[in-house]
Amino acid sequence: MIARLARIVRLGVKELYSLRADPVMLFLIVYTFTFAIYTVASGARFEVENAAVAIVDEDGSRLSARLKDALLAPFFQTPQAISVREVDAALDAGRFGFVVQIPPKFEEDIVAGRSPAVGIEVDATAMSQAGNGARYLQEIVQREVLAMFPAAAVAAPVDVVVRVAFNPNLKSGWFMAVMQVINNVTMLSVILTGAALIREREHGTIEHLLVMPVTPIEIMLAKIWANGLVIVVAATLSLIFVVEGLLGVPIAGSIPLFVLATIVYLFSVTALGILVATIAGSMAQFGLVVMPVLIVMNLLSGSSTPLESMPEWLQTAMQASPSTHFVKLSQAVLYRGAGLDIVWPQMAALLAIGLAFLALAGMRFRAALLKAQ
């Protein structure tokens, strides 16, 4: 056993030397866990920001002017006045994301106690901005009307109080930064291990391994621990220096617990990378095969959209994906400060799936080596 562990360690060190000699892979790792995370977290927004808005003012009253003045930066650009006839053409041309239509006698109807309607037309091709922007505009209209005419308020039967937990300012950057780290762990784990095996085959060094006194499982475990170590270190440093330090995102939970979960998760995704590499015959084929695998794993893992909103059959199918459990675990730990007593079911699921992937990848890798002989 000691001799086997020593061989696995030495083969893993060889992998680290090979990775150090590959500037493209090194650049990919550094870029993925630094610049890629920063640009996505600071650039991709779910909130309404700098949205183009137009106003159709058929009232011309003080109240309508007040509504126009309430549409302020950074949420909206300076409102543009257009006519009713221009609305459809402006929305079709993509000039505006929102059009607010204030009807004639709007202020007069409010003073008289009637309930006039304000129309809000939305270009829903920008889906996330459309929903949030429509809600912002509704709140602005209600706020300004009540500020000018307090008597127009109608007592609600229920007083709804909303308390936002974990992300009180609803900053999408906080969510995006952590999710990028998690998704990039999945992506690079599969790519690095798969590319390491393809590189052995293309450089002809796989034949050297075959004549050495090592077994296929030792070769595979060496690739897993070496590439997994690189990913764990890169993800941890990214979480501390890029997410917490540069982006200022507070991490609520234990980073060591997240690292432990990442190590368990890496056994399954690195084994998946080896499994895909045994199917592909070249680096180009590997890239083509791995792309749809990674897209499905990331998009349907719950990192982009809630798992509960998916069809039940798809929710059940995604339980076989380790990324689903890793995303749920990571969100609980990093967002809500959960401990091992809460996330142990996801840890157990990751371990079970990892062992299954490891066994399957081992069989495929052994068969590939025997074929190479």
C-alpha cells in the first residue's frame, strides 16, 4: 500500500511539472479564477440600471411632471417624451425598454377620488430587466402619487413586511461572483484532467507509462489529485482575494468547510474529465464532447435558475449530477453560513456519486490502456 501511494504521489508530481510547462493551461487557470470572475460579477447585472425609458404625457399636469422627474439615474436614463403614435415603432426598434403612458385628466381624476390607470409598456426581450423595471416603475408611480395626494391612499387589509436575508441590498454581483467560482471549479476540473490524458496520448508518453510498474488506477488517481490540488488552491485564493477582497462580497460561512466539500466534489468531476477523454480521440474531439456536458451541468445545477422551477422529471434526473449537490451545498455554506450538520446530506451524495464516477472512469481508462497496448 505504501509503495502504491508513493507511485501515485510521484506520478502526480509529474502531472504538476507537465502543467507548469503548459503556458496555455496556466493562463486559462489564472484567467478563469481572476479576470473572468471579476468581469462577470461587475458587468452582468440583473438589476435595472441605465434603462432607456420614454413617457407619453397626455395630462400635462404637475403630477405628470413630477412622475417624469422621479425617473432618475442610475436606474433610468433621462426620460424621453414621445407621442402615442410613436410607442409601437419605438419599442419595435429597441429605442426604449419601458414606455410610461399617463392618460388625460390623470391628476384631475385622482383629486376627484377616481382610480385612473397608468400604462407601462415593457420590451420583455430583456427578461430580467423587464420584470424588475416594471416593478420599479409601479413603485415610483405609487410613491409620487401618495406624496402629492396623501388622501388617495387606500388602507390595505394586510400590512406586508418584507425582510431580505443573506443579500439585503439584492446585489446581483454578490450572487454572480460566488456562482462563477463554483461553475469554474466544475469547468476547469473536467478540462484539466481530460486534457492531461489527451496530452499524454498526443505526446506519446502514454506508452512510457504502460511499460512502468504502475496500474491504470494509479495513473488515474495521480491525475485526479494533481489537477484537483491546482483547482482547490486556485478556487480558494479566488474566493479570498477576488470575491472577498476585490469585489467586496461578504462570505457568511466557513471557507475550510467549502474547501472540504470541493475536495469531495473534485473526485467526481475529475473522474468525469477522464471518462470523456477516453471517449474522445483528440483534443479537438474532447473539446466538442465536453462543451455540451459542461453547459448542461452548469445551467441545470441550480446556479443560474432554481432547481425547484424545473420540471419534476428533470429535477430527478439532475440528482445524478454532482454539480447539483455541490451548488446547493456551496450556497448554503457561503451565503447562509451553514455548518456540516446541515450540508452533510449533500456531502454524502457527492461522495456516492464520486465513487460511482471513479469506478466507471477506471473501467474505461483501463480498457483504453489495454487497447493502446
